Amino acid sequence: MQRGCRAEAGGVGAAHEKAVNDFVAHFHVCFHSDIQTYALYACAATMTVAATMQRAGSTEPARYLPVLCQVQHPGLNGTIRVDVNGDIRDGR
């Protein structure tokens, strides 16, 4: 990837720039390719669900889904939060 040539939907603020650069470097080492368009969002979603399952103490959807709207997870593109309907809050 060419330096300074990254565009993620919603953008990445200066506060998250180092974390994103670290993620891109790690992605390249693991997959031997440039970052994919939705990699940041896929990572954030996966980590948010994993944090929710840990908080709920279960991998059963009936137990962790009600907890999902209570979790605020720090993603690479900002804090990930969902509402009671499972829709993303704050456009991130």
C-alpha cells in the first residue's frame, strides 16, 4: 500500500492512526497482501462480538445478544456500539 493512500469509509481520526497502521502491518505479515476494504470493520465487529460473549459468559446467542447493546468496544475506527435492535450507533 502506498503511504498516505488509505481511505476507509467513515475515516480514521488521528487518535487511531497508529493502531490502524499497526493493524495494516500485522495484516500484511499474516496474509501477505494489502489490507482489504472492509478488514477494519470485520475486525471491529468480530472483537465486539467476542467481548460481548465474554461479558455474557456464553457463546449462546440467546444469552449474549441481549448483552450486545450494553457493550462499548474500542474499535480501530472508533468506539463500536449497537442499539437494542442491533443497529450500529453513531455511524461507526
